[in-house]
Amino acid sequence: MKVIKIDKKDWAGGLGKLSDAYRLFGPVKDKDVSDFKELAAGELPDFDFLNTNLSAKSAVFPQNEVMFEYSLDESQEDHHIMKEPEKDYSPRAVIGIRPCDAAAFLLVKRNFDTPEYKDPYWIRAYEASTFVGLACNDPGKTCFCTTAGCGPFHEDGLDVLIADAGDHFLAKAITEKGEALLQAAGWGAEADGGQIETMKKAAEAKISSTVSTDSLKDKVTTELYDASFWEDTAFACLNCGTCTYVCPTCWCFDIQDENYGKAGIRMRNWDSCMYPLFTIHGSGHNPRGTKTQRVRQRFMHKLKYYVDKYGAGIQCVGCGRCVRLCPVNIDIREVCEFMNSYDPAATTCKAA
Amino acid sequence: MLGYTDKIKEISERLLKEGKVDMVIGFKKGTMPMMNEPCVIKKAEDAGKLVWDSNCGINLANYLTDRKEKIGIIAKGCDSRNIATHIVENKIRRDQLVIIGVPCKGMIDRHKIASMSETEILSVTDAGDEIIVKAEDSEKTLKKAEVLQKNCAVCTHRNPVIYDELVADLVEEQKDADRYADVREIEAMSAEEKWKYFDDLLAPCIRCYACRNACPLCYCPTCFVDESRPQWVGKSTDPMDTRTFHFLRAYHCAGRCTDCGSCERACPAGINIRVLTKKLEKDCFESYGWEAGLTTEDRPPLDTYKLNDPEDFIK
Amino acid sequence: MQNPYWPYPVRIDNVITETEDKNLKTFKFIFLNPEDEEKFAYKAGQFAELSITGKGEIPIGIASSPTEKGFVMFTVNKVGLVSSFLHAMRPGDIMGIRGPLGNWYPWEKMEGKNVIIIGGGFAFTTLRSSIIYMLANRSKFKDIHVIYGARSPGMLLYRDELAEWEKRDDINMHITVDATDDPDWKYNVGFVPTITEQKAPPSDGETYAIICGPPIMIKFTQPVLDKLGYDNDHIIMSLENRMKCGIGICGRCNIGKEFVCKDGPVFTLGELNTTPKEY
């Protein structure tokens, strides 16, 4: 598809036009921390970031989301019956999402949009979104996207890819949705697409961090599960759940009813496999009652179960957030190496 | 603190070899600048993995809770105070422990150092009272005293309060530290200003509970926020629920908190949570002359009583 | 888009206290909208989320049989927040049911085969559903054996029906209790594994065993079945993990790559042997 040149002086104006047709979401800085927020009128996304602290997943899958409303007032005709609330699924544009976060939506979609069940909240929000990606000219030291099925200029999952070329942006329309967005913004000056390719190669060459995932699918689940390295890997873990909250591909949630007097909401909140309550039975029995079991679940899910279930690679895009934000430095790259190279026949594995 | 690492390795190797402990809990080198990973060493030949530098901020007492083994544990001042608290609260027995004391000169503030660099930091190394920060296109030498974690900058218990081994001579304690400047600032605010301050302080919280889980005091089998019968607190990031969590957690730590800074260090949202616990620390100090974890003899003021208590509620 | 999280509104029609400890009650529900009952077409072995407005949802096996029309029935053990609240609800109260969820016992495969049902304690609910279903389709199956045990006579579920089945000659009932001082007790005394050893027919190579009960019962019954010649692909079990969404999306109930709520709850022992034992 074609590449458009956007002079930076035309950037704010174009976004202004977009805000007539889209709800705009973008990275905003608050006390040095970048995160995705809905942009206020006239507010510009702040592109001065390596990556946001939390991923962009909240644009489609908010941390707290109302699923139903209800009345407990028996004088009401429809008391105790769940009603879907009105929600705003008008077109929204997520501006400045990194290619890794956009690719993550495609991985997560396999969970929310299945042949048997469709999660209406996720799917409606996803379909309402146009993703305008910001290519990474300078990927970080903890970025390992190129070996996690992604890359600094990766296009899958994006509708438009924007690259910062100094005094202007280069915008590549990837889908029709993306083309429509560029048109709505009034950006139309065609440019040579070759420059993006050059920038892409330069950016990819800067990625110094990698993972090997080639052998994961051939491992026997139960052997990997019983591997000796889990105990040591999990030792430092605080079970705080930071890794899961900041992860663009973690999708687990809890469902809770909250009552306010005679009315209430059924809502879902992000949950985490790091928490003991996640799996505890009514009887008190907990199949993942120990820290080690929970840490193993997180990595096995991302690097083995997902691989086996969908045959489409690992459930990780290499954004590096969990590596950067883990308070005790548990590093998925290291764990992935342990798993990928695990040999149950060897008396000691690499990790021991 | 140069040279500590060698001594830690030597002591740990000896303790493991002589069978005095089943394991040593310490730090190993992390995969990123300014990060070390808490680790457990069970074989004498693995003692070489242990390290010590200005990036050992996580409080290792957290890893002792309810353990049954005989344990060697590396402890800087605050860790040792939390070990003492653990002993008082029956979360570990003194005779299970060989405490390898580390006279500490403070941990560095990794967020602060990161924000001082234009480009990503490649390595940070200790050099006595200085820190050498290497980034892609620069190398800077910083005075360590200027980039300490905020709690370390005002720490008055750098030396371990209980120990069985010592990795170096005791260091001089900081004498003129103004420990509660930040608390006084908030105390001076009007009610409206305070409301706004706390609102703003806790707004970025994502309720991940990293602060709670990094805290050696937070060992309740089920935290009040996780209770379902009755459910005290909602599970969303509703500001009321978020505040309830933070305020109540702080109160649970009153008279027990050693200001080790683990909560703040762990927070992924960069929240200055210590202002809550510090206020209670200050109150306990001013009301009872109490500082947590200095002894294994006395219980913290809020879980004990005295017959001669001047307040009449007890009589 | 059909919202799979939306519970069909139902009215509690009837509540029966099943056991002497009063911890198990059977609830009969009637759909407020008759067309919802059609949408709720289920098979024996499936479960549903019982939704109590303002409290939450609990996954419970369906105790009624697809051959019983006009209502659905669940037997609920009082354990947590939602089940305790449900126990205090009365006929006429409005709540919700979401489902049917999960897979079912392999009825297609079991056609023309001997079937032995082994149940213990309150895990007899979907087994009741299965027995009613099989009796209504009796010609489709060869011999049917049922071994069902509880702590005491007063802890057996569905006692009237058990007595009726006892009288029939097209189903072999082996009811047992761990112990009893009731002089009129005319059935077996002993743990389920022991009674299985004594009464269960050996496998003819194609006999299916469906086994539901507490972990300890399953642990000791398994070797008995081995001895009787049942291979792992003919031993069928139903798991209970903590669940929320019930449709394989919320992430908590997995054993390996399988979700108990969606890919299960019914698994063969052969299948379970290839997954981590996180149940």
C-alpha cells in the first residue's frame, strides 16, 4: 500500500480532524510514566517513550469493565435480570501503539474470538479500533521482538505504520481501515516507500536481545512441567502480578458483582495467575497453591501451552515490559532458554 | 561496599560446606543494569554466584516467612530489622538463622538514575562512594550519596542490628539525616490539599499488589483485600477501593515498618508509597519512642500493652 | 452477537434438602422465557453457571436429564459465598443460568457398550442425569452398573430414585455407605473402591467406566479398575476446577493447554495422564 509523508507541522491539525470521526487514544506522560489514555480535545500523544509502562491492551480490554447491570429492587419488573449496558463502540483510533502491542492483539484474539464463543466486549472494542503504529527507530536493550514473531517495524495487527523521519512522519497504510484514517486526517502527500524499508533494516539491526523458541513445540508437556529448574526460577518471585498486568498478551480476568444499594454491576477485572486466589477451589484445595506452581503456569502458558494449542508461535511479542518492570528481575528470556534447551535425559540441565 | 562480594561468597561457602545451614539466601547478578535477583544457594560450590553492590534493595527477610530449614541470610541494616520483626512475630526462629550482616552504605535509586540519562543505560558499577553509569554514548560518574534511594538517604540504621557473621567493619551511621521532612510537608497541608495530594499519589495504582508482596510484613495468609466472606474491598481500581487498600495496608504496618523501601522499589507505577508508612513510623517514634526491629525482645507498640499506659482506655 | 456471559433468567420452582447434614440442596429451575429452555439444550455430563444477581456465579453440574422437560435441576453443596446465599433462597426467587457449558460423557461412543457408573459423595449429580438419560434410552446400552457410596445413609442423594432403580432389573445398583448403625440398612457397607472390587464387572474390552467423586475415592478406585481390565481410554472422569467464565476465556481452570470448563470437564484417564495434574 502507499506511503504518505506527513509534515510534523501538519500533525496536530490532522489529529484534530481525526478527533471528529474517532475517539483518540494515545501515549500520555504523567510523572515520567507513559501510558495509553483517551486523549482530551486538542491533547497530542507524546511520542517520547521507549514503550508505555502498561501495554495498549486496555484500549480494547480495560482493567475494569462493566459486563451487565441489574436491579435488586423487587418492585422493578426486571429485577435480578442481567442487562447489557449501553457502551460507546464508535470508531476509535489508537495512535502511537508500538508494533509489538498491535501484534499482541492478534495473539489475544485467538482467546476472545473462538469458533465456539465470541467475547462481545472485546470483539466490539477491537473491531471499533484503528491501530496507528509508531515504528521503533531505537528499540531498547530489553526488546526481543525480532525473535518473538514481531519486530520494530512489524505490520501485522496495525492499520497504519508511522515512522518518525525527523521533520516528518512517513505513514504506510496497511489496511483499508488505515487508508480511511489517513484520508480523514487529510494527510495525502505520497512519498517514496523505500525509506521505510531502510529505516526498518537499521532498527532491526539494533535489536541485540533474542530468544530461541524453535524446540518448545517438541518438548513433552509433562516433562517440561516436571523440570528441575522451576524451583530456582521461582525463588525470587513475589507473586505480585506486575508481569501479567503490564503484559500485552496476558488476558486473564475475574468476574465480580458489585452492589450499590438496590442496584449493581457485574464487572470483569484483570486477574493474574500469580495470585493464589485465581485457582483456589471452594473446598480450600488449590491446584496451584505454591509460588513455584504459579510461576511455572505463567511461563508454561506463554511458551508451551499456547504454542501447542494454536500452533502459531509463543504467546509473547518480545516487548520486554515484564523484564523491565519485574521488581526481582525474573527474566522471561532466561526462562525461555531453560525451556527451549531442556533435556530431561541430562542429569543436570543448563538451569541447574 | 567493594569487596563485600568476596567476603559473602567466602562465608556462604564455609557455612554450606560445614553444614551449618541448608541454604543461603542472597543476591545473584541480574540480567539488567541496576538489578540483582534474590536467590537461594544450596551447594557450597554455587556460592560463587552471590554478589553484593548498590542494587540489592529488595528486602530478603521476605523470603524467610514460615521456612523450616536452617538458613544463612545476607542482611543489610533494614533486612536485619525485618528479620528481628519476623522473629518477634514467630515467622522464623532465631536458631534457624545464621545472619550474615552487611554494613550498608545505601542502595541506589534506579528510577532516578535512569531518568538522568538521555539514552538507555548499559551498565552501572559501584566505585566506592561513586557510581559509574555507562550509556550508549556517554559515561558519567555520579556521587553515590546523590542518587541513593530516598529511604537510604535518611537511613539511621545502616548496620545490621543482629548478626552472626559480618562481611566488613561496621560503617558510621548517618547522624544528621532529616528523616521526616516529606511527612512534615504533608502534615502542614490543609485538608483539601491533603485530599488532592493523596488522590494524585494513588491515581496511577493498578492494584497489582507488588508493594504488598514485596513487603516482609505482609505475610497474612489471606490479605483483607482478597477476603470474600465478608468482602471488605471492591476488586476494581475504583479510587475508594484503591485508597482503602493503601491506607489499611499502611496501618497494618504501623510500628513494624523499617522503611526498607521495598514497596516503593517494587511498584511498577512509580508511586511514592512510603509517605504513608513513614507517617506511621514517625507517629510511633514520637508517641512511643519506638523504632521497629531494633530488638527481638519487645513487641511493637500497637500489639502490646502496658499496665502503666497513660491513656485510660486500657483500664 | 450472542453474549455468552448473559445468564438466562430463571425462577426457583422447588428446593429439596437432600442430605441429613442439610449441606446439599436440590434446586429445580423454570426458565422465565420458554424459548430459553430450547436454547439450553444439553447432554448429560455438562454443567452450567448458576448466576445469583449481586453475588456472582458458580459452576454446577446439571443433575436433570435432557430427557426431563420443563425444568432443569441442580444439586448444590454449600461451600462458598454464592452457594451459601443460594441455600437461603426460596421458591419464586429470580436468578440466572448460563450454559450449557463444557463437554459431556461420550454418549456416542458408549452406545452399544456396557457402562459402569462409579460415584461418591455429592459428585453424583451429573451421574443422576446420566442414569435417567440411559434408562430413557435403555435399548442403546448393554449392561448398566451403578456403584454409589456416601458416608452414611442420610448422606445419599436422590434416595427415592435410588430405591426405584434398585427395583428395576435393567440396571444393577450397588449402593454403599462407609458405615451405618441402621439395623434396617439393606444395601452394602464399605468404601467405594472395595465395593467396586467386589461388584463391578470386569471390562469386556469395551466397557466404559464413568467415575466421579472425591480425589481419595478416585485414587483408590483407579487401581481396582486397572485390575478389572479397564484401559485408560475407557475410564471417564469429570473434573472440577475453579471457574469464572465457563467458556475457556478467563484463563484460570486450565490443566496444561486444556481448559476444564471448555475442553472438559469430562476427560478420559488417558487424556489426563498427558496433562499436568493441576486439579
